[in-house]
Amino acid sequence: MATKQPTTPPQYSEGSIRVLKGLEPVKQRPGMYTRTDNPLHIIQEVLDNAADEALAGHGKKISVTLHSDGSVSIDDDGRGIPFGMHPEEKAPVIELVFTRLHAGGKFDKGSGGAYSFSGGLHGVGVSVTNALAKRMEATSHREGQVARLVFSGGDVVEKLTTRKQEAGDRKQGTSVRVWPDAKYFESSALPMNELVHLLRSKAVLMPGVSVTLINEKTKDTQNWLYKGGLRDYLMQTLHGDPVIPLFEGDGYADSNHDSFAEGEGAAWAVAFTEDGQPVRESYVNLIPTSAGGTHDSGLRDGLFNAVKSFIELHALLPKGVKLLPEDVFARASYVLSAKVLDPQFQGQIKERLNSRDAVRLVSSYVRPTMELWLNQHVEYGKKLAELAIKAAQTRQKAGQKVEKRKGSGVAVLPGKLTDCESKDIAHNEVFLVEGDSAGGSAKMGRDKESQAILPLRGKVLNTWEVERDRLFANNEIHDISVAIGVDPHGPNDTPDLSGLRYGKVCILSDADVDGSHIQVLLLTLFFRHFPKLIEAGHVFVARPPLFRVDAPARGKKPATKVYALDEGELTAILDKLRKDGVSEGKWSISRFKGLGEMSAEQLWDTTLNPDTRRLMPVQLGLLDFATTEGLITQLMGKGEAAARRELMELHGDSIEIDV
């Protein structure tokens, strides 16, 4: 009988480290750079470049052609991509744009930059398109010449050729034709509704620019050219009749503004309806932000404060009614187009704006314009006030009903819980905070209306192998369960969630390695004993910053404090300061040892304020319950030391260590 040879574990040595070069990272992990359900986003990257040319005032026409062979062409009449040799890289600029990550004309936002306002930020856009394309042809018309270059899978297959322009050639502009590589996408078909919506919105946001879609298969041609801008567009897309006429306006900073750069600001159109699904679209430098962001928060803040001050001025609020931002915003439809000099987006596909200053930027223009408009149209103001007050009353009644249902025989709430005033479950949040000192800062810095604080002492028990009926022997876990209002349960149980007291249960621990450990212990508790809270989307992790950078005044920008989650963000902030002309060492960097070191105001600004914080929903992601359970058993189980060691040997090289 043959004996089984022992398998040797894989060696981890210098040769185990692989360095991905050029566009290899994109091909290895396309989902980190773009949407992989279909190729629309890689086409949008090319379209955004054409739109940036028009936004900068250098083009009036954009054309998209869907060819019969599955390829897509984007043509513009902008300045044409430069094709001379790059002074440092010793390669044609047009080649660098399409083959190098972090190469582009949109990093330098100063007066000498090619683009003051643009959606381009990472400099990885069209190079990602190129990496995920079987073939890509780029042609630039510029300075009396035509330059052409062809790529395949991100590599140059036909070197740059240039010729003089002939009689039939256009004077200037760029043409890019892309054959997306189907192997990187779940479906190779472009979603036509999304594409049409994208093109139409570009035309809306750039009045006077013609946007055309040509479909060779169906022989259809669609063209959009808007003169009326956001107002007409919103009226065409609105569901239901507006209660009051559309409110529209815009505001941009001039060269003397003390907080914002010249040209930063926003244009908006807002409608209020009593029924129908609200239409909500927002854009930053023409990039659609489908998940909203800080500019949307600025619009909401401006509208709420304007309506609230109108209601107070005219003494319209009934006794006992408390107005919240969503009461004003619930029935609002809007189109918002913000211009931000250096936008910070969440995710490579830029679906959400994260720039903190954008809240103040948009709000500072919306609020005074809306206040003036309401006081000039008092009857309309009263109608809008009536709509908001009705929404507040409905919300408060719903909250009271829930309270009555929970009232009988409920356990006494833990004494260390600092509860919020509101009874509205959808609006309420509880923060499980590591340590009493951090709990103190959080109590002072929170929004008392909707945010509750439950400080936890020391490390929470590892509950992975604790029987459910023994859980309450631990005081911390007993307090968490009673405060939340839901009993422990298993994945196949159907627990009573009607007693849930908070729509968001947020884990808030230090940004260091100890904080991460507490985070893991709490996530283990929720996954093992409160899985339905995770499934229903009620569990979140707050992301406090690890660093604060104090930057000196530069030009017209005042001295600022900027927060960074981690080393990566810190590096990006310092790079930006260098680009802004701040001398090395003129800034100071503080590292927070823990939440307790933060003042109440800092904790509010960075971690608690819904408009500027980063709150991550806890989800199972692509793994099913059983797979996740197996992984957590390896990590948290008492008899799993060998499995943990194997896991660390396999994946140890991909882990960041905080020493």
C-alpha cells in the first residue's frame, strides 16, 4: 500500500513577493477600479474626458457611436490630447495618458493647470478603459496635425503616427474607439437606459453643448441640446405636480471669497410634490454621484435652515412639534450640479462625494437664496411649511405608537446609556463607544435629538462559543441587548424586531490596533447572537481618523485642519499640500492615541456628524452565512490555533501591521 507523502507548506520568502507593473493591477482586480457588471463605466471614463474639455470651455460637441461590431466611439471638438514627448518620461504624452495609472492633466488645479474644474481626480480613468479593452484606437487632432495610436489590452500595438491635417479633417478634438474585453464583465451589453440618461444629463449640465448618440445597429440617432438647463430637465422628469413653483438658483465664489476658490459653487432646481417617487440627481463637475454625498447634504442643510427660519419668523410651528431636516426634504425632488476645485470621491467610480467643505459650500449659497425667495413669496412659503409640519407630525405619531408597543414589561434601560430625545427609529442611532473618556467626548459632541451613547468598559467578551442563555451573565452584553431592544437569536430564528430602539447601531472604537480588536469582538457578538440586525442593515462601523494635519494658510485659503483615516490618506493629504505650494514641514501632524483625546467638537466633525463622517454598513458581502461562519470560527474559536496559524502563513503578506 502506497504511503501518502506529507505535503510541504508553501514557502514564504523574498521570491513570494510579486510586484504588479503598469496596468497589471487593473487586469488582476478590475473591480477595484471600475464596475464589472457591464462596460458602461469604462466608456463613461472616456466620455467624462470629453465633457471636461467642454466644461473648461474648449468644446461644443460630443458624439457617441455604438458600432455594429460592439465597439464604442467617443468624439469631441476639444483641444485634442497633446502628443509631443513628455519632458520627464521621454514618451509621447498621449501614450502616457492611456497606459499609465496616475497620469493625467487634472492633478494640477492651480492657475497653471489644464483643467481648473474636472471630474478627473485619480488619473486612472482612461488607462483602466485601455487595460480592459481588446483594442483601443486614439486619434488626436491638434495644431494642424493628426496623431493616431492603437492599443490592445493596454499595450501599444501600433506606435504613434502623425500626419498633417487634410481638407476633410476637423481642426481639433479627440476620437477614442473602444472594444471592451468581454472576459472582464458579467455582461458585455451596454445598459441603454443608463447610457441615454448619462448623455442627456451631460447636455443638461452644459447648456449650449450638443450631445449625440448614434446607434449603427438600429440606425437611430438621438441628440440633446438644452438651453433651459436644470429647471426644464427637472420638469420633464418629475413624478406628480409641484405643490409650489420650482425653486432654482445658483451661486459661485468670486476671486475675493475668503473660504472657497474662484468658480466653486453650485446650481440647483428643487420641486416639492405631495405624491410620486422623488427624483434626485446630483453631479460634481459633471460626474453623476448616484450615492449623493456632501454636496447633497449641503443642499439639504440649506433648504432645512431656510424653511425652519421662515417657519420661526411667521410663528407657524404648532406646540410640541419638532422639525427635522427629513421633514422638509422628504418630498423634495432636485437636480444639483456642484463645481468643486479638488473633489474627494468615495470609490473609483466616484459614486459619492466625500469633500467635507462641500456641505458648507452648497449650503452657503442655497440658504440665503431660499430664505429670500420664501419671504418674497409668503403664500408659497406657507404651503411648504404646511407640507413639512405635516411630515413632522406623522413621524412623531409613528414614534409614539412604537413606544407604547414596547412599554409593557420592558427591562430597565442601563444607567450608563445616555439616550436620545427622538422616538423615531429610522432617525435614531446608538454608538457603542470604547471607554468612559471617549464616551464623555461623544456625549458632549453628539446630536442629542437622535444620537445615543453607550460606553463600554474594557474589552468585550469573545462570545463566539458562549451559549445564548449564558450571555446575560456578562454585564456589557446585557446592557447592549437591553439598550438596542432586541433579544439574542440565531440565523434561523425569527426574532421580534418591533422593540428595536435605534435604526443604526454603530460600533465606535479607537482607530488603532486595540480599537480594531474591540471592533472584531463586537462584530463577532452581532454575527453570532444578533445576525438579523446585520441582515436588516442596522449594524455599522464608525471610522474615526488616526491623524490630524494642521495646514498653514496658503494664498486665499485660510489655515485648515484636515483629518486622515490612515497612513494612505495622510500621504495623499501631504501630497496635496505640496502641490498647493506649502513648504515641507510647515504643516504639523498629530496622531490620536484614542477617541478620548479628541475634543467633543472634533469627534462631532470627524465621526458623528452625518454630513461629514464615514460610517460603514456591515454586510456579509459575497460570502454566504456558512462560509463567513467558518472563517470566523478559524479566527475566534478557542481550539483553532493551528487553523489560525495556517491562515496567517497563507495571507500574512497581505496584512497591514500597526506597530
